Amino acid sequence: MPQWPAPAVVCALSTQRSGGVSAAPYASLNLGDHVGDLPAAVAENRRRLRVAAQLPAEPHWLAQAHGIRVADLDVGGSTIAAADGAYTRQAGRICAILTADCLPLLFAAESGEAVAAAHAGWRGLAGGVIEATVRALALEPRALLAWLGPAIGPRYFEIGPEVRDELLRGDGGAEAAFTVNARGRFMADLEALARRRLARLGIERIFGGGECTHSHPDRYFSHRRDGQTGRQATLIWLKGAASR
């Protein structure tokens, strides 16, 4: 559960990998229906999540594409096209992000009028998914809170110079987020990159971070560590009293 001073009408959580029915390599609470797991197992895992978390509805599962499109959950029904962010001002509509190393980010308005979630792998960060999500909320950045969920840490996220160049193109001052390793490649700090972008937007209250998916095989799925694997989910929604 995020530890952040969000309004009482804001509900949020990030799942771990245990408590489901999926078999290896998806054991056991895999919530991704696009990774090769049995559809019946994913459906049961999602049912268990709804029950355990007392969710008010089925989460809006996005067709994530490592892009910057942000879906408005208050229009268009329950079917969402390819998107890597979602926001809502309506109670009971659940923004959901699936990850297995990429960084999930949650946003909440201090007024309790809106929430959002974003999927920020390196492509999303470089493309501007954080900026796109904040624009979609159409609120003063200083009125927003942000929370960083579990993601691969800088000890394990190795990238090539071409990826580093892409990330620096949108943030030329981020050199400190990269360390050269013995192979002449770079270890990248996704959290540091995200924090810089949030701060540049004017978001001052940033929480979470420090949970490395790669470091905890008992707790999290990690694509870099395991290859074929499941997905954990990070969710945010508004309680009924927050309906606008």
C-alpha cells in the first residue's frame, strides 16, 4: 500500500506475485493476459484481486504499448485501446498499470478530484509519458502528489549508449542517473530519471521508490531476471464520495 498523504477518497495498491493460481513461470498471481499464461488462470487471479482488495469494479486493463497515450476512463466504456496511462475523475473507475520491471507511477490531486496512473519503462520515459499524464489531468502540478511503485533498480538495469542518448535527449541534465559498467555499457536509474521529470514539471511531493523488482524473486515478477514471467499490477481509484 502506498505510504503517501493522499486524500482519504483516494485508494491505491501495488500487488506482489504470490496468492494466485498460475503455474511457473507465471507463479502465482500473474495479472497479465498477454504473456502466455492460461486465460483461466489470469481470470481467477484477477477475481482474487477484486475480492481481496474489495475493488468497486474490474480495473481498466490497458493494452500497454510503451508509448505515451493516456486514456480517459470517463469516456468510451470499458474497452481501452493501446495506452500507457489512464486518468479518471469518476468514483469507482480503476486505473491499472501492469509491470515486471518498468516503473508504475500513481498521481493524485490533493483535492481528491482526480487520479491517474502511468507505465514508465525507458521508452515511456524518453517519449514523455509522465508529461503526457500530467497534461491529461489538467491540474496545477503543485496540486498533485506522485508515488513511484516497484521497478528494476539501478544495480540491474543495463542499457546501451543508444538508449542512454534517447533518455538524455529529453533531459540533458540527467547524466548522474547513468553509471558506466565494466562492459562499457550503462546502468540506468529509472527512479532518478522519473523524479527529475516530475520535479521539472513542478510536482514537489514525490513518494515511494526503493523497491527493486529484480532483487526480490519471492516478491515480484522481473522480466530482466526471468525472461518469460508474469505481471504485477498497480492500481488507483476514487471512493464513492469523490464522484464529480
